[in-house]
Amino acid sequence: MKPLFQTKFGSEGNCLEACVASLCEAAEVPDFRDDSGWWEDLVAYVRSKGLTAFYFPSDWPITPKGYHIMNGMGPRHRRHSVIGLDGKMVHDPHPEGGGIHRTDSYILLFREATCNECKATIVVNPPIQSQCRMCGAVLLMVGCMFGG
């Protein structure tokens, strides 16, 4: 993870894009706010990087492991996104900081692995797994890109 900061603020803010760019260590990412299809745009972008995105509300009985994006209301009375590690904020892309008041959703980005034996495509979750959950064989590519 390479912490980057947002370059747009207010109603045109790009905190989510800064979080995705930080996790992907990319110089820039597309604007996900162009239309109401922000999620589809985000998924298409991370797919182009060989990743899978997973969105879930904070009231699910899951505590994210590794790096992830945390979403909620920020101190400037707008929705905001920050980067978390194992459920705790570690980077706020807004230069003034302040984080979020309460997390209401998460976005996780995962690599996929392909099993040598059964050729199943498996999303690799932290902790790092070295065996196929389908047949038990060794995986070709192991590990969450942002594992803790």
C-alpha cells in the first residue's frame, strides 16, 4: 500500500479513487463518480488489475483482515473513504485528516488464485491460503494483495 491523497474536494471529492490508487499503488485511477454506476466502474477497474472487489455493510459479522477501504460520514459532513488495516483506519486520503465518524461499509480488493489440479478460480482471503478449498491442491498464485 502506497498512501496517496485526494486531489479534489467537496461534492467533487475523489477520496474513493485515492484509496483505490493507494491500494493498487497506481499513479491514477478513473473517476468512479461519473455516473450512478460507480460500483460497476470500480469493479471493472480492479478487474483490469487482476483483482476482485467485494463490498459489504459494517453490520455483517465480518472483521476485515489486511488492507481495505472503510466508508462512512466524514468530519466535513460528506461521505468519505479511508484505508483500514484489520478494521482500523491507517490512512485518510484527505490532507486535513479527520477520518470517518463511524464505518458503515467496507470494500475489499483481492487477488484470485488458480488451482493447479482442478483449475478452479478461487478468491484468496487473508490469512494467506496455499491450498485449493475445492480439492486441496497447491495454488498457482497465493495471497491477498493487501494481506496483513
